[in-house]
Amino acid sequence: MYRKRQWGPIEPVSGLYVHPVTGIVRFEPEPLRRYRGRLFVRAQSALRDFGVSANAADAVRRYRIDGLRLWEHREAGWFIHTYHDVPEQLIRLITRSDSHEVPIYSPARRLRLATKQASKKEIRDALPLLQEDPLATARRFKP
């Protein structure tokens, strides 16, 4: 079954409708439509975990993630940022007026340990990672 709205294309019927020949009430579920920016949002979220704000596709394509190492492509070449996972930590205890203590924790985060320019050997070893487009594949930015 197809329908034609006043404006727009001819499309399959979805939702609750009465079949024009049999007169029976039928239901067709809405077709699933995928969000085209799924890979961009996933990559942006993964970069945000490292403290990088990438608001455009070109900015996302500058970075590659390899475990706790973040590769960044600049005009001078590839740079490697090494990170360390820091668990949440107790900052202080606040005592309320009813003498009940409330703990205040810092959130878990990633802390950058070092940044260095990648050598030719490191680039050669990581060539498959560096050559792939992060927006063409979902493999590198899985949460």
C-alpha cells in the first residue's frame, strides 16, 4: 500500500489505516530511519573522553584513538598524546547541620601524561590506524 500526501513523495503507508479493498483496519509499523551522523557523534564522544572538542568533521579526522594513546595530525606531522585513567577520588567530607557527613568526590577522568612527536618507526608501525578514515568506519571509536 502506498500513499500520496498533498506535498511530498509517494511512500508506503505506515501506522493505523483502513484497507481500501477489504475494509479491514490494519497497522504497519513506521520504517526505521538511521541517523546519518551516528559515526560522527560516536567519534566526537570518544574524543570528548580525552578532553578534545571536535565540532566539525575535519577536526574529527585529525585524531586517531589507540587505547590510551591519542594520535593527532598537525602540519608538522603526527603527535602522540599518552593518557592515564584516574579513578574518582574523595576530595573532602562536608558535615551537615544534623552532623551527617557527606562525601564529595571528583569524577573519573583521563589525565594526559606526555605529548611527543611520533618517530618514523612509530608512524610505520601504526600506519593502518593512521590511514583509515574515522568517519568511514565505526571500529576505532567504539565506547
